Amino acid sequence: MKPSLQQSIAVARHKDKTWWHQKTHSVEDDFELSTVCHRPESMDKLQEQTKFTKKELQVLYRGFKNECPSGVVNEENFKTIYSQFFPQGDSSMYAHFLFEAFDTNKNGSVSFEDFVFGLSIILRGTINDRLNWAFNLYDLNKDGCITKEEMLDIMKSIYDMMGKYTYPTMQDDAPIEHVENFFQKMDQNKDGVVTIDEFIDSCKKDENIMQSMQLFDNVI
Ligand SMILES: [Ca+2]
Ligand SMILES: [Ca+2]
Ligand SMILES: [Ca+2]
């Protein structure tokens, strides 16, 4: 059985240990194949640069190669893969924003390296690393501050992804209220934008925001 990307991520999360134990036996054999396209030296380097073990990287790599045999993901593939995680809603907008956050070198594709660097921060990073990553995701035009418009676009995309039927009582203006609330707490000097310092400071002070960060943890 080849692992899907979801299973590989589950392994990286340590949520599915049984599957992981079964799989580790066969990883070596299959890895022989993978090494044709991905030399072990680069796995060693990746192991140094991320918080994953070599075995975890191997399992993630197999999941990644399984979903995209070419070894790189363009935005369309990414949206298709991501939609499997959220079949109940329309995840394409959120996937677009995530894709931009994962594609750190901005070449229009997410390589295995891009993918594991992001995943390492999201799953294993320190609070500061994760908040930095989230800030970068929300800062859609990457100019160093988050505007209300950017936050609203993100919120709407999350609500779309979760699907209308997940929260039947949800009002249409719920994302706007969410953003107003967010800005009330985060825009400390009231200049209409949230900077990275304001973002990290308010997230650390406010338990509710930290909880939604954990929610964000489940979104990927
Ligand atoms: Ca890239
Ligand atoms: Ca911005
Ligand atoms: Ca501000």
C-alpha cells in the first residue's frame, strides 16, 4: 500500500502510530526507488533544516511523490490535493493563499523542500515560528502588514472551505465580525494595519486567538 499525502502528514503529526509502525518496515525498500529522483544527501540536508527525522522525511516524500509523480506541485495540483481534505466546502481560495505561503521562493511551484519546510514549522515549530508563518500567510501581498481587507479575504476563504452546511446558523456577515474582532485586539496603535510585532504580541496575550491558531493547525 502506498501512503497518501494525508497519511504521510498523519505520520508526521504522530497521530497514526500503528500505521507508522507497520510502514517503517517497508520504507527502506521503497526508498531505493525514491532515491532515483531524490538523492539521500539532500535528505540529510533536509533533516538538518527541518524538525523531521529521516524516516519521517522518507514517508512524507513517498506521500508527496505519490500525489505528484513529477516531484513539484503547481497551484492547480495543490488545489486538487487540498480539496480532498475539505470535501464539504470550496477550499480553492484558501488553497491559493496556502500555496503562496508554501512557495517561499515564488517560482510558481511547491517543491518537496518547500512543502517540508512549511510543514515543519506548522507541525513542529516554536510558537514564534508558527505565528511568523501564519502572519506571512495572512499578509497576502507580503508587504509586511495585514490589512482588514486581507484578513477578510482569508476569513471568507476559511468559511467557504468549511462549507455552508457545517455551520448552518452562520450569518453571512460572520467573517466581517470576525475580522472586526481580530482588529480590535490586534491593531494596538489603531493605524488600520497589523504589524508582525502587534500580531505576535496579541496572539501571545489572548488565549482565544491562540486557540484559533490551534484550529489553524487542523486546517492543514
Ligand atoms: Ca517553489
Ligand atoms: Ca499586506
Ligand atoms: Ca497597527
